[in-house]
Amino acid sequence: MEYTLSRSKRKNITICVKDGRVTVKAPLKTDIKVIDGFVASKEKWLARKLRENSERQKRYEDVFAGREFMHLGERLLPCVTDKKRIWSSCKNLFIPQEFYYNGVLIISDLFVAAIKKYYMRKAKKYLGTRLAELSEHYGFSYKKFSLTNAKTKWGSCDSANRIKLNWRLIMLHKGLIDYVIVHELTHTVEHNHSRNFWNGVAAIYPRYKEAIACLKEAGILINLWR
């Protein structure tokens, strides 16, 4: 089993799988044979995680390749438009001719900048509106809303009740977006993940565990267009 080894001042060996790669973190002086033995002991678990990761990548390969574009849980097919901006319908994402070459969409730096601008414009409007609606409906109060390009989180709420939402949320189903917003709004009351916090989330979003599982499945999208 191939893996990347990282040593640091720590007490235990840990192992994780991300983007199809296995990373092992170990104490500075741990013998390599001990590390190899630890990895070998996790062989079945690693095989399952790598298989799940591969299946997840296949489910989203058309999105990463630019053959499909996600918006509120729907997959839009790219089409050429004579307009100078990117726009969408219920089934298609219309992309200016300048981003095509011989009829093929080229995922260039210019296109990535343009598509991110499009998504962030959509996200700012939809996520901001939905945050305000849910906050008012359930009696929460937050100080500020902004978009984030976070590498690992869908959202966050700091001690001053400033809420940040990952702009890639606009790709997910509305129900998942609502869960993330409810999660962060609950943090304006409980700045932790205590029992009281989860009870508060469950009171508004009873099926939150299913939402968490779905977000984990869609987590690969956080790496899109870095």
C-alpha cells in the first residue's frame, strides 16, 4: 500500500484517505517498520475508503471535466451562446463562444475565472437571501454574511456571529443548503458542537444526519476550480 508519510511531534499514528491518496502522520522517532505494520493493519479499511473515493470521483468526473455544471442540485449541459456572459436555463449553462475551440469547451484559466464569477454572483444572491429568510423565520441573529473559498468547510460562524458560506454550496440541493445555513445559525447561539447545539439543529432540521452524509459525499466539489 503506497502512502505519503508526515512526521511531527505527536503521540500517535493516524491515517487518512483524501482525493485517492493515503496519508500517514507519525511521531518523529517511530520506526518505519512500526508504521508499515500500522498501515497493513488498516488494509481492509483503506481498500474500502479508496474504493468509495474512486466511485465518488466517477460520479463527479463530468463536472470536473466541464461536461456538466451543477446548480442547486441539477446538472446543466454546456451550450454555446453569442452573448458575452455566462447564463443558465433550467437545463443548460450557456457559455460564450470565446471559451470554445473547434466546438470544444476549453477549461482555461480565463474560463475558470469567468465560471467562478458566475457562480459567486449566483451564490451571493441565493445564499444571502436564504440565510436572511431562515434567520428571521427561526429567530436567529447574525452580524454579517460573506462568501468564502474555504478548502475544507461548507460554512463557518465566528464568535462575533459573522457567517461565511462556501460559494460552491450553490451547486448543491436546496435542502442541503438549508442544513448548512441552519447549522451555522445555530452556532450564533451555541458556539460549539455540544448536545445542546445538535438538539437545536435537530429541532429545525430533524434529518440532519442524512444531510451530513450527503455533504460528505459531495465534499469532493470543494476542490473544484482551485
